Amino acid sequence: MCLFCCRHSNSERDLSRNMVITLYSVSDGPPSLAVQQCLKYLDLEYNLVNVDFGLGEHMTDDFAKKNPQKEIPVLDDNGFQLGESNAILQYLADKYPKDETLYPKDLQERALVNHRLCFNLSTYYRYISEYVMAPIFFDYQRTPLGLRKTTIALDNFNTYLKRTRTKYAATNNITIADFQLVTATMCLEAINFDISDYTFVKTWYANYKEEYPELWKLVEGGMKEISAFEKNPPDLSHMVHPIHPVRKQTKLLNSDL
Ligand SMILES: N[C@@H](CCC(=O)N[C@@H](CS)C(=O)NCC(=O)O)C(=O)O
């Protein structure tokens, strides 16, 4: 890139920095925590709006104006609203680049990053969240099939890391894909799921924590919340959810105490 372009893009970045970024986020939501890590990595200032999942704040008509899917996170960059955490990560890394490694321009490296993001959405986080998260919040059980899907996803990720022999999920540097894969993996840690059979995943995860302690701190906060909910599931019996069966918790009567 020519010097002019560099200066141009830097000043563009500085100008953009004066604009207001707001992230609607849920404190223990892996996709939200992936975006929070990205904002931190990029040193971007932003307003954090904590959406209360338990109160169903994301299911209101008002929230549907921001995201018709009624899902968190949502980014608002000076009026430009975007849902789907992968799209948010790609947008932030492209719009506010800090280096050339977080979301590489090289086509094949970028393709691998995009692949890992798709893999996380279609398989890795999907199966982990079905197995770990859904039974915590809703009326689902952990089943042998759910466990099998989770171990298949772990095995797939392990194979990718084994093939590339890279320090991070797609390249030897941290990329936006790692933000997602780390938050998905922390769900397993939250329920003390043993990943030691997946040696490449285990090494990648440990290395991430060591090399990016500030990013890990964000993820760890969510993990601790999930871990507490695992032991003491939240009472969402008041919620009318369009998809998930809500657990009917019978209120303890005084006579039961
Ligand atoms: N594909 C979406 C998924 C986001 C997602 O699942 N968010 C959860 C919170 S962690 C949510 O909003 N769920 C809505 C609900 O279950 O009512 C993304 O990556 O942004």
C-alpha cells in the first residue's frame, strides 16, 4: 500500500473514532463476547448496552427494530446497525484495521478465516451451545446425541489445527475467527468438560489465554456466569419464548422451606 493510502486510511480511522459505536450485548453470550474482544483488540471506544436476556429485553418490538431476528449482539456504528456476530467482526476489522493480520487481505488466509467463522456458526458453536447452553437456560436435556455432536465438532477443530500447525485457528496470528472459537470453547470449560483428548485444541486454548490475558478476562467473566448458572439454573419461567421450551419452575412455598 502506498504511503498516501496508509495516511489516508489512518486519518479515516481517526475520524471514524470520533463516531459513536454502541454494542448491544449479553454479558454471558459467546457471540457478544467475541465482538467485545474485537472492539478491545482494535482499541475502539464504545458504549456497552447490556441487554437482559432473562427479562427478555431482546424480544421487544423496540429491539426488533435493531435486529428483526431478536438476537444479541447488535452493533450500532453511528446509526449503521448490524446483527450477526460474524458480520460484525468482519465489518469492524475491515473498517477499523489495526494491523494486517486480524483479518488478512491475502485471499487464501482470508478464506481460512472465513472458513473458521462459518465452521463455528454451522458446527462448532452450534453443537456446543445446543449441548451446553440450551439445557441451562431452557427445558432441554443433555443427550448422548448432543454429546456426540460436540465431540465431532471438537474433533473437526482439532483436525484443522493439526493440519495447519498454526498457533491460532487460521494463521499464526490471532484473527477474528479466534474470538468466536474461544468463546465457544469457554462454554465447555464452564461445565468442566474435559477437552484434553483434543490436544491441538487444548494447546491453542491455553496459548490464547496466556498471550491475550486482557481478551481472556472478558471471556472469563462470561464463563463464570455460565458456570454459576450451570450449578443454579436461572428461573425463566416467566418467559414466553417463540422457539425454546421454557422450564416451569415451581415456586418454593413457605411450607416447603
Ligand atoms: N447467529 C447469531 C446468534 C446470536 C445468539 O444466538 N444470541 C443469543 C444470545 S447468546 C440470543 O440472542 N438468543 C435469543 C434467544 O434465545 O431468544 C450471532 O452470531 O450473532
